[in-house]
Amino acid sequence: MVGARQTFYITIKQVLAASHGSEDGGHIDPAVDFRGNPVDKSRTGGWIAAGLILGTELSERICVMGISMNLVTYLVGDLHISSAKSATIVTNFMGTLNLLGLLGGFLADAKLGRYLTVAIFASITALGVSLLAAATTIPSMIPPACDDFRKQYHQCVEASGSQLALLYAALYTTALGGGGIKSNVSGFGSDQFDQTDPKEEKAMIFFFNRFYFFISIGSLFAVIVLVYIQDNVGRGWGYGISAGTMVIAVAVLLCGTPWYRLKKPRGSPLTIIWRVAYLAWKKRSHPYPSHPSLLNGYDSATVPHTEKFKCLDKAAIMDDPTSISVLKNDPWIVSTVMEVEEVKMVIKLIPIWSTCILFWTVYSQMTTFTIEQATFMNRKVGSLVIPSGSYSTFLFITILLFTSLNERLFVPLARKLTHNAQGLTSLQRIGIGLLLSIVAMVAAAIIEKERREIAIQQNTKISAFWLVPQYFLVGAGEAFVYVGQLEFFIREAPARMKSMSTGLFLSTISMGFFISSLLVSLVDKATKKIWLRSNLNKGKLNNFYWMLAVLGVLNFFIFLVFARGHQYKIQQYIKPQNSDEKEIKTGNDSVLEMVKEDGMI
């Protein structure tokens, strides 16, 4: 029993090190200053450097949310593009932005490092938003104005391809810059704290709290202040302010160069995945060795060999065993068992990854059709007319509220009920979020049906505050899904592929927006433009919401199957030998508690 416990503790130490940012075998890369010298901790890093970096994330959120949460009203109202096509433009923009996070992460890991990547892509974002300000201001880029009578009979002149060219260039330049920032700024900020120093490690945990706080503040500023300026002062002014904040953020980031701690790029995990897949395919005709110990690097692997996805083992087969001493270190000749097992771990995440996508498809409706609904509802509060995009405030307030309730109410309650220190597992969080997204679409469908009937039969607009339930449910769902996904991918991904976990998370958001674009296009064609019309009073948007609810139910049952079949990377259980010992269940928190109690750390 002592030997088993000792082995268990060694494994736990490795996992804890991995979850706190270690790379190979618990080794943490040494930081250097901008001259390439070892850092002086008294002069670099810490909260001064991290605070300057947070300014870049704040500006990125202001720019992206200032665009995504109100762009659809500009496309429909000023450029006279149909609701379905406008929704597709917005969701394609957001999908591309999150997908390009993979490119930003790859460049940072493989070549540039996080500092240069953030600085370059922040400059690109400033350029993109500046182009957007120009595209929405130059008169020749906007079609002739259209009155309500011509809108009713679809006689408005839609923006031409040449008029949309600058708009598309601006949007996708912004998407490129935003993706590069999104995938690297949190990691760059955490690099400013030494994880081997207990005080700095605590400060780093607080940094992530501040990071989420800055994301929320930036989003709220965008939907409350910028959206109002865009609708009541001018689009050019709104986007111009966004561009100005990003220019200031880039200047502040560059001025802080002497204070940063920098980590040198070590190569992208995408390269490892591609290399293992390539070698496995190249050697597909090779016979399997008689025992896994004959595979390259079997003895030195820090994770056990598994039989799942056995075809990938062929990447670790030597072509010529007699030349092993010469060729075994060439990664393009033969992979190691460690690399093959890491790729297997990533593949095991794909089923859960696939079932998370539909949540973000539902979320994307909050940036498109829900905002369109608000334009057909009564938005007056006294003499003030609230902009359609500003109702997204309820989404972000709900996210903040439930994020706080999760840690202060739901998780402690779950700990008491399950006697598990982790409370809610990552998959349980995701499941709750998926259920809330289904209920959100049911509520949205019912409210839209009621809104449309009252508008047609009574010629009356109901209050836009009736949209709050769907914002509330989706926001609550995001609070569960966002944390659950991030925790799942970080814990379950290989230790050396931490950046891959962020990329997987961003790619689910990206695919959610792209699936939304695909569904809108298919529904628009299948219903011959009956469901999704620019004039929602003549359409049947509620049917589209019902369709998403049905898809959500099917997706949830598939998720349950995958979740029940998934084995967590840490599934250790030690049966207590006496009353002084505690049961250890899945989850780093409970494991950490036991290790501390026994004085191991």
C-alpha cells in the first residue's frame, strides 16, 4: 500500500505541475527580458507588466463586441441586406475571428513568441477597425437611403459588391488581429508571474480573475456606450473610438517592453499532431511490433501506452532498427511513444468537442436575430429609445452573475451533495449549459410567436424587455459551458500541449458561428425565404428557434453518451484504510487537498 501511495503521489505531482503550466516533466521555461538576458524579478513582470497587457485585452473586447453586437442593424437598416444574409455575415466574421486564434497560437508557439504576436496582431486590429470606420462613413460606400414605404415593398437598393468590398476587408482584417490577440494575451499575462514562487503564483490566479473582469467591462462598455454612439451619433464615431482605444493599447503595450518577462517559442503542438499523422500514414503498411516496448521511446514515455487508436502507433515504428541510434532523434523519421500518446489524448477530446458546438450556434443568435427582434419591439423607456444592440447588456450581466453564483453557491452545494471537493465536474457544467440553451430557444420561440401575433393583429409593439428571458438563459448557460469547456480541455489535454487546449476551446466557438451561418442559408433556401425575412412580421423566426431547440435536444442526448464513455485523465481512487484517510475522487482540487494534508507539497 505504501508503494502504491508513493507512486500515486508522484503522478499527482506531475499532474499538478502540468495544470500550473509545466511543459516537459514539470520543467518551466526560464523567462528572459527583451534583451534576451535572464530576468531581474525586482524590475520585470508582476502586476505592472500584467496590467499593461490587460489593457490590450480590454481594447480587443471593446472592438469586437462593438462590432458584433450591433453590426446586423447596420447591414439591414443602412446597406439594405436581408436579415438572413446579414446574420450570415456577422456569424462568419465571428467564426473566422475565433478560428484565426489557432493561427495566432501557432505563430506564437512556433516562431514569434507571445509578445511579438500580441503586438503585431493588436496593430492589425487597429488597422481593421479604422478601415471599418471609413467603410461606414464614406458616402460612396453606402447605398441610397430608403424610407419605410419602400422597405415594406422591398424596393430598397441593396449595397453592391464594390460597396461591400471595403466592409469585408475591414471585418476580416479585424478578425485576423482579434484572433491573434485572443489566443495569446492571457498566456502572455500569466508569463509575468513566476509559478515557482508561491506569492507570484497566487498573484497569477488573481490575474485570471482580473482578466475575466476586463473582458466583461470591455463588453459592457461596447454594448452600452459604443452601440448608443453608433446608432445616435454615427457609425464612424463609434468605430473610430474603438480604433482609438486599440491604438492607445498598442502604444501602452510597446512602452512596457522593458518590464516584460518573455518566454521563447518552443514549437507548436500542431506540428507534433501533423507529424504523427503523416508518419502513421506513411508507415501504414508496416506490421505492428510483437510488443509495444519495441516502439521508439517506450521506456522514456511519461504516460502509459494505450491500445486505443492503435494505427497511430505505426508512427513510432523504426524503418530500420539497426539505425536506431542515428535516426531515433529525427522527429520526421520516427515519432516517440510519448508524442503518439499525446495525439491520442487530443483525439479523445473530439467527441465532447463536437457536442459543444451547438451551444455556440445558439449563442450566435444573440448577436443576430435577437437584435433584429428588438428593432421590431418597443424600445422606449420614458423619452429614451434604447438601441437594439444595447439589450445585450442583459447577456453579459447574467454571465457575470452566474459566474459568481457558480463558485459561491452551486459548486459548494454540489460539494456537500456529492462529497466531492470538485463539486461540479467539467462535463456536468457543460451538460447544464446545454440544457439551458435548449430552454432559451424554447423561450425565444414562444416570445417571438407572441410578438409577431400582437404586431399583426393589434398593430402594437410589445416591450423589448421580453427578450430578457432568452438573454438570461443563454448567459447562464455560457457561465457553465465556458468554464466547463475551458476546464475540460486544459485538464484533459496533454501537459505539453496546453496551447492546444485554448485552440480547441476557440474552435468550438468558431464552428458554432459557422454552423449558424450554414443553418441560416439552408433554412432560407428550404423555406423559400419564408421563415427568415427582413421584415420579421412577415416571417416565421419562431420556427427557426424551434428547430434549434429540437437540434439541441438531440445534441444533448449524444453528449450524454459521449460524457458517460469518457474517462478522465486522472481517475484515481484510493480506498481508505482507516478513519484518518479520505477517499480521493476525480479532480485536481480534491487531489491537491489530500497531497497538502499529507505534507507532500
